[in-house]
Amino acid sequence: MTRQKWKEALVDVSELRKTWGGIFDNSTILTIRGLMIRGAIKELHSVIKEGKESMVLSGIGKDGPIAIKVYAVAAANFKRMHPYLIGDPRFAHVKSDRRSIVYAWATKEYKNLQKAANAGVACPTPIAVRANVLVMSFLGEGGVSYPRLSDIKLENYQNVFENVVNNMKLLYQKAKIVHGDLSEFNILLGDKPYMIDFSQSVVLNHPQADEWLRRDVENVCKYFSKHGVAAEAAQVYQLITNKSF
Ligand SMILES: Nc1ncnc2c1ncn2[C@@H]1O[C@H](COP(=O)(O)OP(=O)(O)OP(=O)(O)O)[C@@H](O)[C@H]1O
Ligand SMILES: [Mg+2]
């Protein structure tokens, strides 16, 4: 057997099917196997979160704990995804069938994470993407994800608010993207707040980038205002963009 064949034999597809066949379709199983052969996934542990459109699992990669986000092709709400793709010059020419859109969606999250991580934004480090499967560094401890802001009470909301706004500014000014779905549900709090869930993030020249940034700013300010912080959307918007609201 060639070295490649030996490597492939190590990731026995029938073993993968036995464990994960009830959850994933065959094409996803083969994608995961491909990522295993490539070394991006060494072990697949358990489901962390099962959503309508995606599932997040924990595992081990080359350099430690990983999160694996698997987008469902069949359940994708691709009408919702469309405007975030076509207005973004990186994805303007994506084919309009369901599978192409979902694959582009996963690639989009990967590319956005690359931009954000390179700009120093606190977020998962992207590791690999293939078809509908995205691999990134794991934010959590002992296989348990850090809690979402929406799920916890904080001692000091002001500090976390300032940290989040700084990250939003980095994302806009250095990464040059807008998150597009930012709220207490897409911020995990560990040693500091981390932004997650970048699939709908768009580059600044997307025609709706400004509208979606305002929505992000308003969501964040609403959450922190509820918790006693003097969070003013107009002020935050100006701080991020150097433009008036
Ligand atoms: N890198 C990560 N490390 C640890 N846990 C993660 C990571 N990414 C996601 N999670 C966990 O999975 C949950 C869902 O992730 P995410 O917000 O990206 O998906 P989603 O809301 O289902 O996405 P979408 O809105 O695109 O369907 C998070 O709230 C968090 O608990
Ligand atoms: Mg989310």
C-alpha cells in the first residue's frame, strides 16, 4: 500500500458511518473523512449545539481542541442567505442551487474568520473549510463552550461593553467587515468576550453593510443598556466608523 492509502485506511469510512450516520448524510461523512485525512480533524467528540441550519461539534485537531460547524444542506434557509452573498463581491457569482449556496456560506464564514483573526479580533481561529464543514479553534474549557452573554450574569458590564466595542472597531477598521448578526447570542464570554458566528458577515462595500452595522450597534447597545451601561448607539457607531450616526 502507498503511504496515502495507509493514511486513508486509518479513517475507516464505515466506522464513521456507524457513529455519525444517524446525524450526517453521506456526503457530509465523506467531507469529514477528507478533513481527517488532511489532519484538520483528529477526533470527533460530541454535539455541542444543534440548530435548524447548522450543528456545532467538539473534537480534537492538530493543535488541540476544535469546534466543527456543519451546515445542513437540506434545511438551509437559502432565501435568507442570498442577500448576504450576492451583495458581497467575494461571492457575487455563486451558483443559485442549494448546495452551492450552503458551501459558499461555509467558505464565507471561514474567510470572515480569517479577516477577523488577522485583525486581532477575539474570535475562533479558522483551521479548515471543505464543502459544508468548517473547522475552527474551540472557545471553552474541558470540552464545554464558554457561555453566551445571553446565558449569564456579569459582575462588570461596563468592562465587557468596552471590550466588545473595541472588537467591533477592529472588525470594521482593520478587518474591514461588518459582523451582521451581532448580539448577546453570538458573543461567548471566557477570559474576555469573543465574537462567533461570522457566516453572514460582509465586506464594507456590500450595499447593506452600513445598515447591518447599525443593527449590530443597536443590538449591542440595547443589551448593555438593559444592564445599566450608558451605551449610546450614536456614540458607538461614531467610535467605530468615525462617521456620525
Ligand atoms: N469556536 C467555538 N468554540 C466553542 N463553541 C462554539 C464555537 N462556535 C460555536 N460554538 C457553540 O455553538 C453555538 C452555536 O454556534 P453559532 O452561533 O456559530 O451557530 P448558529 O447560531 O447555529 O449559527 P447560524 O445562526 O448560522 O445557524 C454557540 O452558541 C456556542 O455554544
Ligand atoms: Mg449564533
